Amino acid sequence: MNLSLNTLETKLDYQFKNAALLEQALTHRSHSAKHNERLEFLGDSVLNCSVATLLYERFSRIDEGDLSRLRANLVKQASLAEIAQRLDLSRYLRLGEGELKSGGFRRPSILADTVEAIFGAIFIDSNFETAGKVIARLYQPVMETVDPKTLGKDAKTLLQEYLQGRKLALPIYTVVATHGAAHSQEFEVECSIPKLEVQVVGTGGSRRAAEQEGAKRALEAALAINAVPPKRAPRARKTAQLSLPVAVVQAAGMAPADTSPDSSASGVSPVASPSKS
């Protein structure tokens, strides 16, 4: 086994007994007939069961429906592609010439499929328990940030829902810089919300990862703005307003007539009539 695959094993914290399994897991169908698709099929099942176990043990009060939604978010293509970025997996891929020229080593679908194939290869090379431990280690940073209240929604989705709930325009994502070699690039993406005057930059090993980081920071900034109570305008002093009949009487210098029920019931007129001579 060459040095690069030894380095990958170190990142996985697992050493293969059968080196050919790891090589096959890294082989795309465009490269040779002995590719990784069957290992990917197996690894997909190992991954789903392992992540389900992690969620079941971590969140004891969440029902089956919410657990399923959390798991779906954790095992989706984008999440696996981010794990591949952490492993710098694009350096080890075995691709056909056409796929290589078209940038297949950066394609999220290929990266995600390869991660699943590696899980399948570890399962065959050892057992389910060992494969589960590797998956748990790789998912630990992700599991630490899982919030059951969001039901597995990513930062971009949460930011979009927050803005739509306040009838504000959606955020604008702009790639402002890229760094590093083609196989290990780092992206800087600006996320801006003009109406709230929010403008932040997120970084990541892929454009999507950088957008997610930018969305997370933008949401935090938007929530901080919303948390500051607006300044209240000073209250205007209330002045007593007189009803029109009373105001007219007072302006004429006369005492208002007593129109209470008692005076009408007694039969006494409020103004004495002149006597007849």
C-alpha cells in the first residue's frame, strides 16, 4: 500500500487487513470494472443503521418521526461530501480520464458515494461494530451541533425560513475568494441580507460548506439584531376632552343642566319658570 493510502488510514483511524478493499472503495466506475458501487450499496446500509443508533442513544425523548428526519439530514449527500472534504478524499480517488478532466474529484455525489463505499469496505474487512466506531468518530463534530428543535434543518434552510417569516428578501450568496490547490480548495462565500444590513463571510472546503457557514453566521447576526428592543417614542400627555354640550355651556359661562335620572324623576325642573301675575 502506498504512503497516501496509509495517510488516509490514519485519518480514518482504521488500518485495513485487506488493502485491496480500500483501493476498490476509492475506485469510480469510470476507472475500471472493479469499482466501488457494490461497496457503496453495503456502506449505505451500515451508515444508516450506525447513525440511527447514535441518534437513538443521544436523544432519548425524541419520537420516531423526528429521529428519521434527523438521520436523513445526517446521511444525505451534502453531509457525506463534507466528511469527504475533512478526509481530503479527492486526493485518493481513482477516476477515469474523462471524469478526471471534468472535475469529478470535486463532485459531491462522487465524494459522498466514496465515503459510503469506505464504510462498506471497513464492514467487510472487520465487522459492523468496528465500522460503527469509525462512523461515530467521523460524525462526532456533526453530532455535537445537532439541534433536535431544528429537526435536522441546515443553516441555509433555517435562515430562509426566518426571513420568509418576517417577509424579508432571501439572502444573497457570493463567492468572494478561493484558496489552495484544486484538490483541496477552501472557499470564502459572503452572505448578505441588505434589509437588515447583515454582511458576513463563511469559509469551507466546498462552496456549499462555505455557504452553510455564512448562513449560520448571518442567522446569528439577524437574531442578535432582533433581540435588541426598539427604542420607544415618548408618550404624549393625555388631555381631558370635554363633550360638545358641556364645552358649549362652559364657554357661555353657564352651569350645565342636571340631566341625571333623579332630577327628572322628582318632577322638579332644573330652571324655575317665571310666575304669572
